[in-house]
Amino acid sequence: MSHTFAIQYDDIASAHQRIAQFVHATPVLTSSLADQQTGAHLYFKCENFQGSGAFKFRGACNALLQLTDSQKARGVVTFSSGNHAQAIAKAAHLFHIRAVIVMPNDAPAMKVAATKAYGGEVIFYDRYSENREAIGQRLADEQGLSLIPPYDHPHVMAGQGSSVKELIDEVGALDYLFVPLGGGGLLSGSAVAAKYLSPTCKVIGVEPEAGNDGQRSFQSGKIVHIETPKTIADGAQTQHLGQHTFPVIQTFVDDIVTVSDQQLVETMRFFASRMKIVVEPTGCLGAAYAMSGELNLKERKVGVLVSGGNIDLNKFSQLMLDA
Ligand SMILES: *Cc1c(COP(=O)(O)O)cnc(C)c1O
């Protein structure tokens, strides 16, 4: 049965081995305040400390390392609202591969600058009117580049799953796992890893309220497409789940829930003031729900995937002042 899915646990285990020497084994942090508030034992897996500032470096390394020599020689192209772009640019630089990145013209300045600093060639598009997938495909066709999409690719999904493998290897079996959800690369990999290593763990995907296409897809059994949602969680402004990620999510994920932008800001504040860490809005999705009190987590052992920390300091200060 599992052969019908884009990835299985073995793919995650081999991804982890393949990328281990290039990625950070990120720290797992705890907070007595968060535990007090929820009555649970929360384990925050901090991918904001990952290379390039988000878990996406895992999937990028895993995908690039599996290209053939001739594919590596021609280069890669991708489209991304930011963190996947930075991850591909950094990994491509590391492996001496040319990288062309299609980015929205309203992407956070810091993400654009970082992508260029890693040597990525940036091409802009308008996220509200143009189709980034079509632009990426055209560049791939015209220039012989390999297209590495941000989530809907088995090698990307397997790489992303390596974070939860590390988490469970370190802290043991979990009762719950909360994971930020955009297009589902992270959630699908995380769910496969969690259900294999900790079969009774409930895996919950968390989306921004303004863009609950994943929740609607999960409930209806069909991939729901939406307009680009307006939310501060720029890493989760995806319009739909993927052909590869959706079946995995449907099978291995227990629920998909949402949080508001206001909850994300409060969670950023909590991370900064209490745990002394900078987490971007999208990175707060799982934590915001786990700490919301909506689900009774008393006495439960809970994994929270903190997915990234890339945010302009100006934007960060502005959000902290408004809260
Ligand atoms: C991309 C991203 C997500 C969403 O990941 P998907 O694989 O698209 O679901 C969550 N958090 C951060 C920080 C991201 O960069």
C-alpha cells in the first residue's frame, strides 16, 4: 500500500544520512512557562537555527544531491516566496551548481538579499497576477535547468521529514506533533516520520486562518485551490497542496487546524521575550495552536516544529510594537 505514496520512511532515513554532513542537527528547546500554560511537556524543534534559517535547507540539499552530474552541470531553477529560494541558493552554492530563482516582487527584502548573497540569480514575478509554476517550467525548458519545486517533490518531502526523525530520535515517542503547513512538504515528511517512529502520535498541520485551503482539502478529500491568501505568514501563502503531498497528508495526518495572524504575533512575542529566539510568523503556526488551549494537552508529550526564523528586523520590530 505504501508504495503508492511519493515517500516512505526509508526515503527519510536515507535523506537524513545523505544530508547529515551539510545540515545542522537543530536544537530542541523547552520552556517551563509554555509547559505551565498548557500542562503539557512541549519540545520545540528549532529549525530557525537551520542553515539558511529554515528547514527548507534539508529538502534542498536532499534534492540537489540526487541530481545526475549532467543535471548539476546545467543548473536548477525554482520558484519560492523566500525560504526555499534561500535554501536552494545556499545548497547550490555549496555544491557548485547554478541556481535561478523565481521570486514574488513583494518578497521580504531580507529574503531577496540573502538569496542573491548566496549567488542565486533572481527573477521577479507578480504573485497576485502571474503563475510562478509556469514561469519556472518555461525557464527549465528553455535553459535545460532542473526544476526543484518548493514542496511537491519526493526528494524535497523526504528531506523535510528528517527534522522530525531527529526530534523523535532525541526525545522519544510523542503524543502530539504540531507542524506549520503551506504546500505540505514539511507536513507530509513529518507525518511519515512521526507515524513510523511513534505510531500513536497524533500529527496536526497548522495553517493561517486566511488561507485554510489545506484544511478544506483535508475535509473534502479533494485539493482545494484558493487565491493567494493575505496573511503575515508569508511562508504559508500557498494556493493549494501538491499532487504528491496531499495523498500523504490525507493518510498520515490526523487533523488540520488554523490560527489567526494575531495569534502568530503573540507567539513571536512569546518566543522572543521568553525563549530568546527570533521566529518568523510562519514558523509560529504550530506553536500558536499548541499553546492556544483549544486542544487539551495536559500531561501529553508534544513536539512542536518551529520551522524558520527569517524575518526583516524592521518588520519584526513593527509587529512587536503593534502587539
Ligand atoms: C515553507 C515554509 C513552511 C511551509 O512548508 P510547506 O512544505 O510548504 O508546507 C512553513 N514554515 C516556514 C518557515 C517555511 O519557510
